[in-house]
Amino acid sequence: MLTAHDAYKLSHEALFVATTFEHIETASRDTVENYLVNRAIWDELNYYKQHGAVLGHHPIFAWMQRLDAIRHMKVGDLVTLKIRIENNIIKNRAKVRKQPGHIFTADRLERIRKMEQELIEVNRLLNL
């Protein structure tokens, strides 16, 4: 949480010293994103403090469930998943390369990042 809060404070300060439109846009986006991450962590901590149980809305919990599902797959399913992930990464990178200013570019980049994380885990489980 401290890292998310520190990132929020730094991006918020950068917002006030930005001089060009591009810097203002980048600083604004970073400030909002860092605030939302910090707020999600804060909500999780407060819920746990009040109820003694995990709320589970933070994206890390979805990632943990996905990792658990991958770790329980059979070898054949892991190979199939590896091929599918690699193909999807290639397709999404091609879309980003062909249309860098598209409205879905940020979503595609995030999807690529998540697929690369999954691919690392699949390769680890397959000893590749």
C-alpha cells in the first residue's frame, strides 16, 4: 500500500509541474490510476480490519485464483493453454503495432501483460 500511495503522491505532484498537454495527460492518467489502486488496497485493509475476512475485490485475488486454476491443470491442458496464449499474444501485438492510436490499445497492452504472466507460469510448470 505504501508503494501505491507513494506513486499516487508523486504523480499528483507531477500534475502541477507539467507544462505540455502530453505531460498533463500522462500525469493525470497516472494520478487517477494510482489513486484507484491505492483506494482498492485501502478498502481491502479496512474491510479486513472491520470484519476479520478478506473482501477479495482487489485484482490480485483474481490473479491468485487464475494461478491456482493453472496449477491444477493436466499437462495436456497446459500445453494447449501455452499454444493459445502464445497465439493470442502475437495477435494482440500485431493489433497494437497496426493501430497504435486505437481506443483499445491500452486494454490490449494490459491483456498482453497478463498473458505474458500466465505464459511464465505455464512454462515454469512445464519445465520449459
